[in-house]
Amino acid sequence: MNVAPPARMERLLTCLEKASDPGELQDAIVALRDHFRIDHLAYHWLSADGAQFSVGTYPPDWMRHYLERDYLRVDPVVLGCYQRFHPVDWKRLDWSGKAVRAFFAEARKHGVGNQGFSVPLRGPNGQFALFTANHDCDDEAWRAFTQAHCRELILIAHDFNRKALEFEPERAAAGKTLSLSPREVDALTLLALGYGRAQVAETLAISEHTLRVYIESARFKLGAINTVHAVARALSRGLIFV
């Protein structure tokens, strides 16, 4: 699970930002999966009225089987993450129930890996989404991978969710009246998640000086008196989601 240099990640995120339709989102998630050299990446979106949208690298027969069996009702990843706001390693979820064990056995039969890391995401109008990294390996290898790439995966998840929301017909108008740059959104998102400036700069592969430039630019656009105020305004206007 060795990962290519940051420059390639920057190119992939640029391609994601330029995606103009859901098909290009699928291309982006395949490229990101290949970048991380893991088995699967998946993004699944649910609206308050029950509409769904997903892209990912899980086998198509598993996706059909999942929908036909209505596994949303028993999937511990969906049920567990819906109650959380921070990333979740699958090992921390409850897999003990008989229906859950049967579900996991079916998933494994269809090529789903035994390890997972899911990022819960929220949006306007009750939207809920999950961005998941999935792989087949032992616990030690997976722990090393998630520790090394946790912040990167969180950032990608929020970038992916923001782009997917652009294709939602009822996207909140507040997000359209004021535009932040992708890097400004990334910076404020990671700050909103509780990361320090040094961690944000490291995740974005930029200097702390450059990070300050992005934050100050966003603060000016939002008319905020400080960084905390800028994060709060960005959240309230639907410009970032955590």
C-alpha cells in the first residue's frame, strides 16, 4: 500500500475539482483508488427523501446485491457512521449480530476487503454521505496505512462530497452566492475538524505561510473577524461540511 508522491495527489484532486458530471466522479475515484494502491474506494450519498447516489470500485454484482437485499438496514458501517461525525475504523463497529455477520460474509464473498475506514459527511437538506477506503490485509498493515493517510483521506472525502453536491438539484443557494477556492475550502474544512495549522499545512503539502494566505483570503471573503469566525460562517453558509 505504498503511495505515490504528493504531486500526483495534487493532480488527482485537480481532476476531481474539474469534474463536470457523475461519470467523471467515477473516473476520479478509480484514479484515487489506484493512487493509494488499495482494493476499493467508495462514495455513497443519501438524501433525506431517500434518494441515493454512489460511485466506487466495489464489484457491480455486489452493489446490485446490496441494493436488492436492502442492506442499508443492517450495514453496521452506515448505521454506525450515521451517529458519528468523525472517521471510523471498521474494527470499532459492532459486527456481532447474526444478520450483520451474514452480511459481512456476503460482502467478503463478493470481493469486499476485511478492513475499512469510513468518513461520515453531512450536507444541506439532511444529506448524509460516506467516503470509504477498503482493503484486504492484516490489522497491523491497515493500522499503518490509516495512521499515515488519515488526514489525506479525510480531505479527499470532503472534496469529493463538495463536488458531488454540485450535481444535486436542490443544493442550498447559500453555497452558490459566495465562492471560496478549493484550497480555501480544504483549509477551513480541516480546521473545522479540529486539526492544528501545522497538521493542515502538512496535509495540504504547503508551508504554514501559504496556509495563512489561504485562511486570510477566506476570512476576507467571508467578512470574518478571525479564523474561528471564518470557519463558523463557512459552515453556516454551506460552503464547508463536517
